[in-house]
Amino acid sequence: MIGGTSAVAPLWAGLIALINANNGNPAGFINTALYNNPTALNDITQGNNGSFSASPGWDACTGLGSPIGPSLVNVL
């Protein structure tokens, strides 16, 4: 998939909406939970976006990585 933030913002919104429905309450501000539980995301360690390269852990190219939906249900 390509598209950057234009593609990923609605994908995250949909994922959080499903998590909220599953958990029966709003997830709220999720950044702290994500950074405290990085294993709930697939760490992207290869590739680049033309300006930044992916590397283990947080990086400017991929952030914390791509979400693992079932793991995020438990975390949020």
C-alpha cells in the first residue's frame, strides 16, 4: 500500500473505532500506550521514504511500525 498519511489516517481511525466498539469504551489518547507497548506494532526495519531510513525501534520513516490489531485491542 502506498499513500502516506493520506492513506494511514483513515486506516488508524477505523482500527480505533473497531477497538472502541470491541472494548466498550473509548481508547482516548493512545500515544502513551503505544510507546509503552511497542510489541503491539510490527517494527519496520528496512526501507526508506527518500529522506529517512527505517531502523529498529522508532524512526522518522516508519514511526513505531504498523499496527497489530488483536494486540492493540488488549493494549488499549
